[in-house]
Amino acid sequence: MNPEIFVPFVFFGFLAAVILVPTMLKERTKRSAHDLVSQALARGQNLDPELVQQLTQNMLDEGNRARKSLGNAVILLSLAAAFVGLGFVFGFQDEDHRGILVPAVILGAVGLAYALLAIIDYASRKSAA
């Protein structure tokens, strides 16, 4: 296989796996916990107050998405700036070193998306209150 095709394919496949797999596993765990609770309620069993508290605590922890999104934005934008800095050090004006800007553009775009998500989430929470 041609390296010009294989390397980006592996990079984006790895990036998708790193992002999607933990998210899917977390959602599957939540779904199974809620299914277990709904089955217990359908059978008429009493729920342990500690279990209810733990489930609601997890929901409250997820309520602070704006701060988490802003933190992700800062990290990704910092990484993009680092790649741009490396581009200046290696001289990205050369044809050989121009490829170092590709990760900077990708990380910068995702960082900006997280920043916009944090702004929208914060504004919607503020207007709902």
C-alpha cells in the first residue's frame, strides 16, 4: 500500500478510535445501569438509596460540560500552537517541512469547536436559569 495513503488512514483511524471507543463504552455502561434500575422497578423491588445517590451524582458531574469543553479547547489550541511553533523552528516555508502544519490545523479546528461548544453550553445554561 502506498505510504501517502496508509499513514493518514492510520492516523485518522487511531484518532477516531481514541475518541469513539471510550465514549461508546461509557454510554453502554450508563445504559446497562439504567436498564438494571428499570427492571428492578418493574419487578417492584426497592432501590438502595446509595445506588440512587450514585446515579444522580454521575448525572450532576456531567452537568459541568461547559468547563470540561473549555478545558479541552485550551489543551487542543495549545497543542496546535506548539505544532505551529515547531513549524517555525523547522522552517515550514520549506516544501519538506510544510506537513507539520497539518496536525496544527486539525487540532486548532477541533479546539475551536470545543470552545464554541463551551460558549453555547454556557449561554444556554445562563438563559435557562
